[in-house]
Amino acid sequence: MKKTSLFALIGVLFAGVASADFAGPNAPAATATNARGGFVSGAETIVTVKQVNEMRDDVPVIIQGKIIQRMGDEKYLFEDSTGSITVEIDDDNWRGQTISPTDTVKMYGEVDRGIFSTEIDIDYVEKL
């Protein structure tokens, strides 16, 4: 009985490992924020702060403008020509870059809509 259970457990583990990277035919295409990189067809669509404030939660976005102020632990005030919004940038997403309020940046992330406010959770920062 113990051998049967052991073989069943091993079989389940191998099946899980074999299918871990399979995306399936209906999986969404890779995006610019894909950690693996690769080819992205078409031009990137940069959205404004005004547009972000009208979007749903978890929508991927690309924004371009300036980080003008640090607001707290991993929270920053981002500004473009249409307004400002709080962005959350984890320490490892800076990729060793030093950015000042005079620098223009392009950032990739997703909308984080809360009950009382909207923020952007940034995955990647690119200094222009």
C-alpha cells in the first residue's frame, strides 16, 4: 500500500512539472512587461494619467512622464501633462537606475483601483 501511494505521488509531481510551462492555445500573447522578454508586435500605446483614472483594475498600462516626489515606502508621485497619480515601485524594479524629478521615464505596470483611490503598480522603469 505504501508503494502504491508513493508511486501515485511521484506521478502527480511529474505531471505537474511537465505541464507547468504549458500556456495552451487560448493563452494571451506576451506583453511588454513579460519578464522573459521577446518580440512584441506593433507600437506601444502610452496612456495618460487622465485615461488611467477611467480604467478598470488590473489593466496593463504604459505611462510616460516624470516622477516628481517620493511619498513614502515605495510610493511616488508621477506626473504627465494630464495630471498626477501615485505609483508603487518596488526597490528591485528600479534596476539600479538613479532618477530625478527632471528625468523623463517610461513605466510599465498595471492599474491598482482601490475603493477611494487609483494607483499604478509599476513592474518596470525605463529612463529616457
